[in-house]
Amino acid sequence: MAGKKVTSTHFRCAPTKKQPKSPKYARCIKSNRIKLDEFAVIKFPLSTETALKMIEDHNTIVFLCDQRANKATIKRAVEKRYQTKVVKINTLVRLDGLKKAFVRLAPNVEAMEVATKIGLF
């Protein structure tokens, strides 16, 4: 009997030879990451009674946003799209899967003016 003596109960395969990679062309040309611009992040503003009351009382506008957007991208999109200063953003995911963003504007910016510019009133 020639060869190495087996001392383990597990079978281990010998390592196979690895060929060096030499592709004829690049397989992945563009990145798979989907970029969200300000128009893809914000879908539309909500015009329910509760949302309109928040505009009047709390200087806050309510938007429906893309599911993948976070608070930083929502803030950037609102500031770029509507040329306003945003103080705070609260988000939640609704039962139908859409993300709702409560965007509080700066005290020197009136939410009513921004809402009329958007077309809520």
C-alpha cells in the first residue's frame, strides 16, 4: 500500500489548478447601482386633510417618496427641487409599502407659499 496514510474520517479533495484570468472583453460595463435623482426620490406631495393641517400648524409638508430613499437624499431632493431650507425630516413606511416623509421647513420659509408653488392649494 503506497501513499499517505488516512487519519481523518472526512474526505478532502486535492486543490485543483487555477488558470490565470484573461478575459477577451469586460463583462460588466456599467454599475448595477440605481441612482436616485431629485425627481425619482420625491413622487408627489400628499393633499389629505391631515397633511394640509400640518402645513398650516407645523410648517411641514408631507411627501410620498421612493422606498430606497433615506432622509439625507430626501432632504437634498426637496432643497434642490423647491429651493427651500429643510430643518428636519421624519419618515415612515406605510402599509401599502410607500415611504411617507414629513419635511419640516425652516422658520423663515412659509410652508403655505411652497405648497401653493407646488400646486397643493
